[in-house]
Amino acid sequence: MNYWLFKSEPETYSIDDLARAGKPAMWEGCRNYTVRNFFRDTMADGDMAFFYHSVADPTGIVGTMRIVGDAYPDPTQFDPVSDYYDEKAPKDGSRWILRDVEFVSKFKRCITLAELRTIPGLEDMFVVRKGQRLSVMPVTKEEWDIVRSLPRI
DNA sequence: GCCAACGTTGGC
DNA sequence: GCCAACGTTGGC
């Protein structure tokens, strides 16, 4: 079982949007090869992930979700009217893939980035590292457990 | 709005 | 295959 952190701008897609969906949703639009490789090679059905709000006030972890099923081609790469359209994407869909995710929980409060930076044991967490811009990143079990054990969540 | 940091592109 | 230029992310 692996653990992850997924970033999303809540104006685009928030934890509430995922909760309202009431079923697994496509995590579409990732256009970064490192993330693509995570989706393809490392992530597995049943993995757990934090939902993180970026470009928000405040930014931070707002809940959890579960990875459902296997990776498959992201349909938005073939959609000319989509923001995520990629005219050079091979027809076999191998360039950009996605994962389905389902809502698990929303925290009672946002665990802000500022708070994460102060918590012993999270010093090396990807999301607190300077310049780290991946929209999907791995989380260790130790980091997962520390965040899950914070008060009032 | 600024800008640091990083990923991607493309010329050579 | 190198690397400069460019584009994007995302915190502040």
C-alpha cells in the first residue's frame, strides 16, 4: 500500500466537488512525465492519498481519498476544446494517463502548509520542500500517520 | 503581481 | 546529447 498527496486548485476542483460526486472521479489533466510515471508504475488500486488545496487561502491538506482501479488514457488529451488538449499526443493514449479517485474523508480543518512546516517528522515531506512543484507526490507511511494523528481533524 | 525553482522544448 | 530559452507552478 502506497500513500500520495494530490494537489488541486479548489477553484478548479475542490474536496467538496469530489465529495459531491458520490462516485469515483477522473483525476484528469496531469501533464508532467514524473506524475505520469507515478500513475503508470507506482500507484496501485487501493492506495490512499491526501487531497491538497493549492493556490488557495489557506493552502493545505483538506481530506483523504482512495485510488480506484488501474491507470488508463486521459481522454482530455484528445479533446480539442479542453484546456488539457495535446495535439501531439500519440493515438494510443500512452503519453497522458490518469487515475480514478474516490472521496474518503474531509478534515474538520485545513492542515495548512505553514502548520505542516512546523511538525516534527515532516521536515522531508515533498510538499514542504522548496521548489517542489509536482502536482502528485509520494508520501511515506510515517508522514501519513503523523498527519492522520494531528488534533482536530 | 512577483519571482524562485523547476520541467520542457528545440536548435545545434 | 547539451543547454539556453521559455513556460509553468505555486507560495507569498
